[in-house]
Amino acid sequence: MHLLPHLGQKDIADITREEVKQLVYGLLSHEKSRGTVKGILTPLSAMFNLAVEDQHVTANPVIRTLKRSRKEEGSKKRKRRS
């Protein structure tokens, strides 16, 4: 539902990390939660893991696209303490 409109019928080897990040940022900007975005990315990441194993691609561009920066983590912890 979310992947096809953004990535279309592209060959898996042609999908870049930048495109995955654009998908993530687009979903987050449309008020999707990080958990929802993670759920959307899970099957894509699994497909890339298989493609890496089968040597169709050299790396999984989905890995760590949702990782928070240290600055974000610190800000989140401070908000919880308040």
C-alpha cells in the first residue's frame, strides 16, 4: 500500500538508500508513527536481506533508516523526565 506508490515497479537492485529515506521521511511527515513506518519497512528489509544472500544486491539500504540520532534520543529522554 505504501511501498508500491513510492517505489513502483523498480528492480530491487535499483532502489537506493536515498529513496528509502525519502519514503521514511514522507511517511513521518504524514503523521505516521515510527512504529507504523517500521512495520511498512519490515517486508522491504526482508526482501533486501534475501537479495543480499542471493547476491542480487551488495547491501540492504533499509538498515538503520529509522535509527534515532544521539541528539534525538537525548531530547526524548529529557521530555520523559519533565
